[in-house]
Amino acid sequence: MEPEELLNDDRNNEGAKKDSPLVGLEKDLKFFNESIREVAVEIMVEGLSSYPIFIAHQHELSLGELILDRYDLNTEWSIHASTLEEFVEKGVIKEILKDRFINSYKNPHDFMCVFVVTPEGANFIFYPYVKA
């Protein structure tokens, strides 16, 4: 799924974009850009995983490790850092779907892999890093 698909509002509902927390997510991902990139590189360089995953959420979560707290940073979203291996271990990604995930995983130097958790559900997006 492309970020635009997740972030676009319903054209028939004029007020949807203002009310959607996903608009705030795009703003926060741009704000967190460098921090997320640094953590992704660290995860890969330290050999923890070739597949870093960042979890964006607005409530309590027991997956990954908190790296950016929305309360401390006065943002709308908190970000946890995780890995494909933890997602498989915790059953978020089924072992039989691991290869499919790896095949769809985009270059981690160009895109952050974000697992977006909302009250309506959760989905993966690959959001491009902002070029400095």
C-alpha cells in the first residue's frame, strides 16, 4: 500500500481530511524523519534485522520499543521500533507470510516501513524518507 492511499481522504466526504488522524501521521512522520532513519540504520548495522519496522500508534502498545513518545514530543503519534523477526515471533506476521512480506519490503535506506495502528485496524505503509 502506498502512503497516498492511506492518507487520502474520501472525496465525497468534505470534512474527512480535517478529522482524520492520518493527516497528523504524515506531519509527524516528516518531523520524525531523521530519528527514524537513524534507528533503522542502527538496527541494520548492529545486525538485529535487515527489516526494521516502525509502529505508529496513539495508545498503549506492547510491541517493539518506544523511541518517540507523543506526550514528550507534543505530537499526535508515538513511534515504536521493531523488526520483522519480532513481528513473526509475536504472530503479527504469520511465518507462512514472511517471504511475501520480505518480497514487498522496500529499500530501508529510502523508505520507512510503518505499521500504522488505528482503532479501525492496522496496516503497513512504506513512507519515503524526506531527502535532506
